[in-house]
Amino acid sequence: MSLKDMRERNKAIIFGIIVMVGVLGLALLGSFIIGQPVERSEIEGVGIRLSGDSWTVDCSMERTTNNTVYRLLEECAETNGFEIEGTVWEPYDAIFVDSINGLENGQGRFWQYYVNEKYGEISSDRKGLSDGDQVEWRWEDPQI
Amino acid sequence: MKLMRDPRMKTIDRMAFALTLILVGVVGRILLFKYANFETVLVVSLLAGALLGRVYALVVPIVTMAISDALIYLLGFGGQFGIVAILGISLFTWTGFLFVGLMGTRLKGKVITVTKSIALITGTGLIATLIYDIWTTLGFWYFLRPHTLESLTHVYAMLAPFTVYHLMSSLMFIPLIGTIFTYVHENGIPQLNIAPIAGKSDEENGFTEACPALPSSSQRHPSSLPAWSPSPGGPSSWPPTSSPSP
């Protein structure tokens, strides 16, 4: 192997290492931004309201370990006997809710959630809840 | 290595090269669809501009997006957005990749080594990824969100995780796919070829039984051997360490 070839090989190795470090760094940064899944813990006095096109469903829980917006929605669906459809988006490990109680996203309207009247900015399965939180899911035009 | 349109490359070769880029772009986008922002369209757009020139920098992204969008919407995704939003967002994504292709054409004429070529393409690709995300987010906001400053600020504030993973996609696929395509562009498709050992007959080299249709080594013209075949005069290396001279 000539000196020129050796230099080229060394450059390729260094570039490969830079790329691998970069990929690893971005993976860690992405993971940091998204955050860790919410650990289960018991919460008290929470409620959830679903506001569809012409119907509403209310659920209240005195005590529950379903301490995220999505888990609370699942509990309400199970109690009231309706279905939820969602898509898990990798690599964000986040659920996008497509349909609640047969009402799908469409016509420019989407299922969006609010916690204590505040618009949800992250995936519902990553949004943790505290005692007394009130969740509302609205089928509406994007507000923000 | 020259990151410029190879004058030796025939039009039909360039078309085959472009079709292969389109295939990689479409298949990658469909297979990675569930991994949002991981895609191969950006890298093929960039390579089309860098290796094939301006016409292909326009054709490759548009055809790749047209085919993959058609497949994705035929599979049923995007129905909730409505036709106006789909067409509007497509306008932004298609022009975004066109811009990436045109950025690729800026790499033409750079005479550098193999590693530097890939590093340059990768660096350009990372900048292109940022510009693409900023541009297409504007389209997302315009067609799917309220036209308020608060909404615009919010949409861009929420962009961070998506851009981080899009950069990660570019950092993985541009060196990987870029190395393969740049190599093939410069050296042709590698062929598995068993070259005869110098000084031995075809029978001794095993050609008679394995390849009865091959002409004998004495009849075989030297130019039919690949550039990296072992030559009787000296050692060889695989892969070849330099481009063959024109």
C-alpha cells in the first residue's frame, strides 16, 4: 500500500468515526428532547372530557395509575365501551390519535387535547398528569 | 476524484444511474415511512445534482416524490388532510428536494479525494436538511395551522426533535449511499470475476468445468479484464485505490 493510499485510508477511518459519533450524538439529543416515558404512579381526582362533533363523554377517576393523557383516554374508553385508534410513530415512540369513538381526524379537524385548558404540546402518551388535572379532548380545527 | 459529470458516461448510462437513484429514493421512503423524517429522497436528490448535473437534479427529486407520494396516498395515508393541504404541502416538499438537488450541482467541478468528496457531500447534505426542514415547516404551517404569529412560532418551536432525527437520517444515509453511488459513478459496477493465475492453463485455473463457454486465457483480450484484476506484472488491490485514467 502506497503512502497516498494509507493517508486516504486514515482519512476514511477518521471520517467514519466522526459520522458514528455524530449519529450517536444526535440520537442522544433526540432522546433528550423527547424525554423518557412517564412512569406509572397513582394520581387522584382527575377527569377527562371528550368533545366530538355532536357528542360529549365525561369520565372522572377518584384514583388511577393511568397517569398520562393517553392512558386516561384508554381507561375512559374501556369504561364506556368505545374504541380509540392511533398510530405509533417511530423513532419518536409517540402515539398520534387518529380516531376516538368512531370519529376520525378529517375535514381539517383533528383530535387535540388540553390539560387544565392548556393546549397539549407533546404526544399524549408522554404527557404526565398530576392530582386534580382535568383533560379535554376536542375534535376541532388546529388552534395553534 | 472529480465530483462532476463524467464526460465518459453515456446518456443511457446516466439515465440508468438516475433510475437507480429514483429506485433507491422511492424504496427507501416507502420502507422508512413509519420512521418519520428518516428518508432517502434527500440523498438521491443531492447525488443527482452532484454526479449527474442540473437536468437530473430536477428530474430525480420530482420523479421520486411523484412516485412515492402516489404510493403513499394510494395506501391511504393523508386522507385526513384534504386535497388542498396535500397539494400545498407537496408543493413545499417537492420544491424543497428540488433545492437540495440544485445544491448538489454546486459540488460539480470539485477535484478532491474520495473521502473529501463524501465529506463534502455529507456536509452539504446536513445544511440542505436544515434548509429543507425550515422550508417545509413553513408549508405545514401555511396549509394546516392558523395564520397567526403565535402559531408560526409554536410550529417552529416544535420542530426540534423532527429536525434532529432528520439530521441523523442524513448523517447515516448520505455517507452510506453517497459512497456507493460515487464509487459506481467513478469506477462502474464491480463485477465478480475470477481472473486466471498467470502462467497456468485454463484447466489449472478451473475455467474448463466452471465456465466452459469462456474463451481460453490466450484468446481473452486483456481489455476484457476488470481494472482491478490481478495482473501478472505486479500486485493489485481491492477495491481500486484510484480512478482509472480516461
